[in-house]
Amino acid sequence: MKVAAGAVLFFLGFGFTQICWAQTTGSTNTAGAGASAGDARSAAVPAVSYVVFGATGQQEALVRSQIEIMRPAVLPLRVVFVPHWKYVDNTRIFHLRVPAGYNSALFTHLPSRTVFIDADRYLVESLGYWLAHELGHLVTNSADEHEADNAAREFRRRLKDSRNRGLH
């Protein structure tokens, strides 16, 4: 009962935040915010936008640029950076099953299309690699790790190609 009540409060909190996000400033901007109707960038703005919570400006910029490079068919609705204690609590609430020997700094809650990032444990160098995996879960709409990895291959290739173009 406590888990159900906690989950309901959690989603009500996100729902209320999402309704009120247009009235706030900071790291809750939607993807493509600031582009006017006549702006050339507005044509590239996806129909569905996402919100980044709890991130520093640098973290938000990194996540947004990597998602833009990967161009997934399905965007998350939220990307949430949370402290380690909250990340662990969310894995417990959502009954996340991490295979033995694996360590997770990101996970996706499919019903809410939310990607959670452990702000205390993620590594900038590997964020794109693991973010591609989480986007693979969203694109396949599956909790299966193999399906997510198969979908992530294309996203990782796009990230690698982008880095290689930057070197030449």
C-alpha cells in the first residue's frame, strides 16, 4: 500500500510540474524553447518536446545535444537527474531488476517515458552510450535489454559519426 501511495504521489508531482513548467525558468525548458514561429530552427523542433529536471546547465546541454544527434523516433517526456539516494529509491519503487554483476546509473520508466539519471554516479564520457540504451527502451517500448541494445546500435553509430565529423 505504501509503495502504491508513493508511486501515485510521485506521478502527481510530475504531472503538476509538467502543467506548470511554462511558468518557470531554468532547467525546465522544453526542447526547442525560444524558437519563434518564423525562426529557421522551429522547423527542426520535434512535435513532442521533453523536459530536463534537476540538471545543471552543462548537464542539460549535454543531454539535449546527444538526443538531438541520436534523433530517436520516440523522445522521452522527461529526463530527470536525481541524487543517488532518490535514484535508489526510484529503482525500488519501480521494481527495477538489474542483472547480477551490472551497475546502473540510468534507467527508463516506460509508462511515463521518463529517463532517470543518477546525478551522483553518471560519467560524462559514457552518458551518450547509456542514454542511447535508454532511448532504445523507449523506441522499442520494451523492457528487454537485448531489444534496447539492438535499437541503441544506430544511436551510438550516429554519436560516433558526429564525433568523427568534429575531428576532421
